[in-house]
Amino acid sequence: MKKLLIATIVGALSTTLLVATPAAFAQTATGATKAKPKAPQPKRLIKRKPKASAVAKVDPVPEGSEKWSCSEGLSFDMKGDMKRDQIVTVHWGTRNYNLPRETTTTGADRFHDAATGMDLVVIPTKAMLFSDKDSSRLADECKTAAMQQGAPAPTQSNELNKSSN
């Protein structure tokens, strides 16, 4: 009887092992791939020299231009006579912008280039520089050295006021 009992226990254990072992192997084999996903390979950074055409172009400040000092330490250079010229050149940042005169009903002098979005508005006490591209004021309270001493802006409307007196 003892032999029969031992044989039954051994048979039950071996049957259980036959059923459980393949399932356990399958579970660890599939679980291993899910548990350890491959780490992404880091991308190599390749430092390349910029091409000559990719280097930002820097325009020189036009000869004979006048410096306009603005608030917050900003400034731009302008070449042209606002009293008579139809196009003035404004050097802002590293570029020159040719701004054609726009007619206004307020008496302010306005020079605006739709292609670049640069907009210069000059009133008797100051000038303001705007950008249409992002609707921002680039510079404010801009004045020439003469304006800082109390002279009005050299605008067309101020010139017309002088000649009508």
C-alpha cells in the first residue's frame, strides 16, 4: 500500500510538472522580451561647419546715416531726409531695410515696407519702430542727438509748418 501511495504521489507530481513547466517556460520567454525592451540608441551628434551661404548676412551701416537712440538701450541708424525723400534706409540689427513713405492723415511721417514688415512712425517728439510680422514694437522713444536737446523730429510735417509761417 505504501508503494501504491508513493507511486500515486510521484505520478501526480510528474503530471503537474509536465503541465506547469512548459507554461512557465513560455511565460518567462515572452515575459523577458516584454520586461526588457531595447533601449533606444542615442543619436550621434555630428558637428558640421556652416556653409558660407548659411552664415547670416550682415549689412553694413549705410554711410552718412544718423543714429537714433531709443529706450531700453536700443538704437537704429537711418539714412535719408525725411523732409523730402520717398524712401529711407533703416539699419536695424544686422540688416538694412528700404522703407517707402506712406501717406497719413495724422501728420506723422510713416515709412513702411510690406515685404519685410518693418514700419517706422515718426511724430514731432519721437520715433517708433514696429514689425508687422509678429505685431510688436521693436523700439520706442527713439530720438536723434538734436531731438534729445529739444529740437523737433526732422519730419515732413514739421518742414511744412516752418514754410507756411
